[in-house]
Amino acid sequence: MTPRAPRPADHGRPGPGGRGGGPGRRPGAGSRGVRARFRVTETPGVTVTPGRGAGPASAAAHRALVQAGLGHLGGHLRLDTYGPAPRGRDLARAARRAVTAALAARPRPGDPYRG
């Protein structure tokens, strides 16, 4: 068996064009430190805690419920942020992902694996 060639030692240094050449993501790329949790309720409407950025996040959560065919439901969205102030689109993306995760974890009627 022949030995593998060594990996280049320039992981993480900027490559051509000033972009990061190493594995993973560039610092500051993607969402700006937003963690969202969504709890599904049978009461229509979406509430958001804390109030900062509630508009785009609430609308995105409601749209995600409607797209899943569950627009008659509602829930509570909790946003935790860290780092620089999040943009509205980062809050909306986190809200959509939280609703999707909550709906995926929600037991469905007739599911034999429901606990």
C-alpha cells in the first residue's frame, strides 16, 4: 500500500481572491449567531420572545406553518442571539429552521412510534 500524500499546510489561510482556503466556513459567514426554538401550540398566531426582531421572525414562522399545511396552528418562538446584531434575514432563516425542526419532531396521529 502506498502512503498518502501529505495535506497542504495552508488550511485556513486566504487563497486567491482573499477568500478562506481552508475547510469549514469563513469567520462571519452565515447566520450571525441566532438560535431559535419553536414550540407548536393549537392556538393560532405566533408569539416571539424577545421582542427585538420579532416582525421578520414571526412572519417567517407563520409562513413556514402555512407552507407545511398547518396554518391553523400557532406557537411560541424564542430567539437567542449572540455576537453582532442579527439582520432581519438571519432572524427569519432561524425562525423557518426552528419551525421545520419542531414540526419534524411533532408526533403525528396514528404514528406507531409515538410515545
